Amino acid sequence: MSVKRWIEKVIGPLDQKREYRSYLARIRALPEPYRQTAAALQRYFNHTAATVLDVEGSMRMWSDFADLWEEAAADGTAIGDIVGEDPVEFAETFAQAYTGKRWVDRERRLLNEAVARAQREQREQRR
């Protein structure tokens, strides 16, 4: 096994890591207050499990997100014109546009399975 394949097996595909680092650099290069807003939205995406689990879908989302903020900064578009009156609604709608499995999907499945298992056990105990 080549060193590159071994490293990718341990830490994941290097090209995707480079692509993600490039995305982060694009966000850091934004002028204020666009950088601050994009960083706050990214934090929200990361903490609410809004990002797509499959790497390609996630990278597509991050690339489009950076494009949006770069274009807004270049055009001088008001932040309120982008996110509207409810930044949470904007973030949720933006994330929903990218289909794919999300971390929260896994957690929902695990919750449903745990409750179903508990209900089965409870029914068996009543017999």
C-alpha cells in the first residue's frame, strides 16, 4: 500500500481536505461584516448538524456558500437582503437545498430504534 493511500485510509481523502481548507481561506478573506456573518452561519451549520455527511455534498454546499458571500461582498449587497429578518430560517433553508444524509438523520434513526426496542421489551414484559 502506498504512503498516500495509507494516510488517506487514516485521515480521509487529501483532495477533499485541501478543498475544505480552500473554502475556509475564502471565508477568512471576506471583508467585514460579511466574514463575521458567514462565520456565524458556518458555526450554526456545524452545531446544528445542518451539514451533509457525504463529503461531496458537503463540499458543494460550502463552495456555494462561499460563492454567495464573495458575490455579496463584491456587489455590496446588504446582509439583511441575503439572510432576511430571520437568519435561522435562512440557514435552515440554505442547508435544506443540499440533499444527502445529515448527522441528525443518523441520530433520529438511533432514537427511533431505541424507542421501538424499549416498546417491544415493555410489551414482552406484560405477557
